[in-house]
Amino acid sequence: MARKHCRIGVMFSTTGSYSVVARSMLNGALLAFRENAEAGGPVALEPVVVNPSGDPARYRALSLELLAAGIRQVVGCYTSSSRKEVIPCFEKFDGLLWYPSHYEGFESSDNVIYTGASPNHHVLPLVDYLASRVGIRAFCVGSNYIWAWENNRIFREALTARGGTVVAERYLSVGDTEFDQVISAILDQRPNFVFNNLIGTSAYAFFRAFRAACRARGIDQASEIPVASCTLSEPELAEIGGEAVDGHLSSSVYFSSLNSPANATFIAAYTKAFPGGPVSSADAEASYIAVKLLAASLEQAGTDDARTVRAAVANRRLRAPQGEVCIDPHTYHAWLTPRIGRSAVNGQFEVLLEARSPVAPDPYLVQSSPRFAVDMRSPMLRVVQS
């Protein structure tokens, strides 16, 4: 019996200010496509790869081109601004976007499957960790778009509910690398930590400049004013460089250092397929998960029709590198396992804490409102190492 052939759009900005992470995402998706081809089965997937180069207008134009070409399923986007740009296209022409990145939540679309982390998977566990182990005075910095605005809002409400305070917030354009004024303000305020929502080249430059400024003042930045993020991943540690790579906190659902047979298999296959890098990341794993779930859903659906495939993915489970993942049938977001990691000089993360089991997505923070500490339903994280 001949395999049914299905073209799948793959849309990541492999050039531009956040290309390092996007290239790892493309790699994760392509690895899943390769494994699908090797496994055989009734559905053969053909990736159709496009590169918007970080330009929001290009995301929209390329989405329309893919949909006009008859492609109904697209895996892609890293930033929330790009996702917001393309969702109206998928809703108008009834396609399905598989969004494989952590995001700020407060969104629901019948034309999106979310395989990345929701805010209750990354922001709230990070607030719990910082307030209980680091301090309650925060300085927030971020790239000037919806991801940072909303993440900082959620973070501020959750920290305030725990008796903490945000001493200041600063935003810079995506790609901006001039941080002298921001760093001076941080050092003047001397917060307990910095909550970072910068992305791409802006983030890498900030880590280097902040470490250098602290060193010039005799401050041990990693221990005295640590930087905590919900975006920092392994490919980016290499971009930061050895002088400033260690001691940063990251809240994520996946780190490539996870010690499990499933992750060891994934890392071995990824490294063999892409020896030139970038190394794997949480977003690469989310892209891998998206293609795996899509392939299984297409096989069950017998068609690439968006509504039929969406119905097929509800409650679908996958043994992923991070552990078991399941698509929630009410929100079409993924059940994922929150973790807190700390970067090391070897370019990996030491996993400090992790949830005991996958946690239900709560994109609207209905069950885990950050405003009231008494109502918090943040996951019970167990200590992995101190």
C-alpha cells in the first residue's frame, strides 16, 4: 500500500537576531521528519521550509504563501509577535499552526496547537524558586514586545503576592545591545536578582555586559545579583561566551542534560544529525514534539484537514525527551514538566528542581492566579541538587 504524501510547512527565522534558537528549532523539527521517514507508516511527511528572517511582515506573507499552496499544517514561529502576526491567516484559511515555543499565555485559537510551555510551567515556578531561595526584590528587563510585557506583568503580580516588589522595569528594542544605562540603574538599585525577558542578540550582549560591569565593581554577579530567565537555553550559552556563561537561572520544561534513556536517545540522534549545531534546546524539543504529534494525528485523521487533525491530537500522548507529554483536550496546550536549571561553565544546565510529574497547562492562569498567594497552584518541585 502506497504511503499518503503530505506537505508540512516549517517556518523558523534561521537568520536574524534570534536565529541561534530558531536554527535549533528547525533541527528538532527536521530530526522528527527524518525519523518519520525512516519508520515508514501510512503517511509520508515532506517539510517545506521557509525563513522569515525575523521580519513580522515576512511571517504573514510566507504563511499566506504556504496556505495558498494547499499546505494546511505548519510548524513554526519562535516569538509571540510572529505568532500573533500569522494566527489571523490560519484562522481565515483554516490551517493549523503548531507553535513550539514557551509563551506568555492568555491566548486560545482553534487554529493553533501549543507544544511549548504555558506561564504556569515557567513564570510561576521561577517566582516560587526566587522568592524562597534568592530574594524578593526584582529588576525586570525585556525586549519591547508582548512576550516581555506580559511575562513581566505575570511575574510582578506573582512576586507581589509573595510580599516582593519589582523595583524597576526597562525595555529595549529587539536586537538592541546598548545596556549602559540599564546596567547602571540595576547596580544603583541592587535588587536581589534580575528577571530577564530579552531575546536573541540583545540577551547575549546583556549577560556579557552585566557580568563585566559587576566584575569591575567587585561584585560576584552570579551569587549576588543572579539573572533569571524563562528563555535562556543551551545554544544561547555558547553565544554568551565563557567569561559570562555560568550561574544564570532558567525556568524551563527541558534541559539537554536530563538524565533519562529517552533524552539520551534524542541527544545522540540530534548530535549525529546536526554535528555543526546549534545544540539542542527546550524549543528544539518542543519542535520535535510538534512534528511527532502531528505525524500521529495525521495518521489517525486520514486527512490534513485542520479540524479533523485538531480532533485527533486531543488527549494524544508522547514519550518525549523531557518525559510524558499530552495535549490537553480543553486548551490544546501541552502537559509538561517544569524544571529550574542553573548554567554551568560547560555550557549545560544543572537541574536544581523539577516537578514530580507533568503539569496541566493553565494558559489563562485560571487555576493558578498570580495575584493571590493563597490561590497559587504552582507545581510541587522536588530538589534534584542544591
